[in-house]
Amino acid sequence: MPYNEIDPRPLTVLLVEDDDADALLVAELFADGHAPVDLRRARTVDSALTQLDVDCVLLDLGLPDAVGITALERVITAPQSPAVVVLTGLTDTGQGLRAVAAGAQDYLVKGDVEPELLVRSVRYAIQRRHAESQERELYRAQLRDYETSRLERALLPTPLVGDGALEVLVGYRAGRDGLLGGDFYDVVERDDGSVAAVVGDVAGHGPDEAALGATLRTAWRTSVLAGLPAGKVLDVVEQILHAERGRPEIFATLVMVVVAPDRRSMELYLCGHPSPFLLGVPTTVLPSDTRGRALGIPVLGGWQPQHVDLPEGWRVILFTDGVLETTVDDGLTRLGEEGLQRLMEQQVATDPGIGEPPAPGEPNLVDRILEAVRARHGGNLVDDTALVVLGWAGSAR
């Protein structure tokens, strides 16, 4: 907490000085300055480094274990270093200027210090240090925003679908900390008119997982656009996972569907991932007879497609497990598959219909599902979540 005129608590100042006479002089100056000061003392830099829980350090540059700028550098590079005012016995301003350039908030010449000057210098140094900390935090926040935006472009792409009759809705919600995780999605129409869609989830949370998810998503889109068979696309994504993951235990789950050009069937690939739902009333789970292993798991077996015939008018939703594992009822239970089905049925029942836009200002189906899950949870979701809805109204449309 920086010192201010209203703050009644005393300043905490650590004097790093090995000369007893100079230390006594500083104590008298503070007393004559009528400032409430809790003055502590260390005789060496080593001792000072264990007592940095103060508002300000008054640092002599001629100490038994450090001399000159070296003493200053050791203090200001310590974790959570407070404001530092250098006390120098040299009248040459060059030493003081070098100290400020190295990171001190101010410098004082011992023989020229008066009570008012000492108190004012310490107070201003504390305020400057506080301002510097705020500037650093602002910069870090701006950097996080930039990195988040950059990852959003990689993790949350615009679907590449030219078929206007095919409904494509996508959605993403970051976890409670607001940072992107390793969930990703993509939708791409291929040259033969089929449409491939993917939702994936890198195990773990944090910037490394988000970066890996972005890399896997890019590898998936590149492979699809290159015209690789669906099975080969998964092989390529797993090869990239092996090459880019930071630790051998990192894996990813993934669900991919390839909707046929006539929109009446799809091939479903499950790589250790929850099976999609066929939306409607009722909402049902698509078959998972050919479920395969997660990507990056060192066990035998690949991925075989599950052929799924689709009704005349259909909607399929792909999702990551953030919605399934959401806690409800004050955190006592998880929403789970059945709870999620019922929640989605409720949202579908009030939706305008496949391909129909919502009323002006109203959210689309994906956003309403995400908001309904959030409401059941009672706040922002802990885990990040990605959703993709594909729909086709049928040939009579």
C-alpha cells in the first residue's frame, strides 16, 4: 500500500547502513521531520534482502558486502523489491544519476540531507515505485490481451463453408480466469462438397495448451484443405502433437465429422472425445461403436469412422467436455450427458428453426446453450468450452 497524506499508518523504511553514526543521523532526521516512520536497519545487503517487506529502502552504496551500483542492483532485482532511495556520501552527481538510471527512485547526498528533504524524497519515491508497478501491470495486461487476441484468431477461426443451405454455428467460452485454454474448433467445406468439422481439447490449462491447440487446429485445416482423406488428417494432427507438445504426457481428444455432399449422412470419428448429439426433441447421442483412442496416447489402435444416416431435417452439435463437467446444484453434481441433453432440448424447442436467424438482438442457438449452461452452473464456467452446430433443413427447404 503506497503512503499518502490520509494513510495514518507509519512509513516502513529499511536503512541499509553499516556506519552507526550515519544511521543515528538518519533516525534524527526522520524525528525532526515529524513523519510517522517505522525505521528498521540492516548493515549489509545480504541482511537487507531478508527484510524487504517495507515501503522504502534507504541504501548506502559503500557496504561491507557490496559497493557502488552493485549494491543497488542486488536490491532492485530482488523479488517484490520496494522503492529504493540511494544515500551516497559523494557530492559528485554522476554517482547519483547512475543510481537512478539503474533503477533507484531517487538519490540523496548524506551531507546535504535535511529532515524535510529526506521525508519528501522517501514519500515521492514510494509513489513513483507504485506508479511504476501500475505501469508494468498495465503493460502485462495489454500483452495478455494481445496474446489472447492472437490465440483467438488461431483457435476460433471463421468457418470456410460456401453452402448457404448448411447451417453452421460456432461458439466458445473462456474459463473463469478469462484466458483461452486448449479447446479449439473449425469447419471447412471440401472440394467435393463434403463438409468437415472438428472440435478438440488439449489436456491441461494455460498458455502452452492454448498455443498447442492453435497449432493442432491449423494442422487440421491445412490437411483438410490439402484434400487428405479424413483418416490421414488425424494422423497428421497427431504427428504435429508429438512434435510440438512440451511434455510426453500431453494428449488431446478430438471429434471430427465429415458430412456427405448430399447432406444425408456423415462419417463420425471419435478420438477419446464425447460423442456429438443429434439435436431435437428429444436430443439423442450419436452412436460411438467405433470410438478410438485420444491423440498422443501411446497405445495401439487408430480411428475408424462411424457411418451415421441423418434424417431429412437435422442438427448435430459437437462440444468439448467443459459443458459436460460443469457443476450444478451448488457444485454438488455435474451436469453430465443426460443433463446436457435436457438442457439442449429446452433450447431447441424455442429456437426459430434450422437455418432461421434469431430475432434482432437475440442470441443464436449456440449462444443460448452456452448461457443456459452458465446459468445452471451459477456463474462463468471453470473450463473453457467450444461448440459447433451443423444443420440442414432438408431438400424441401
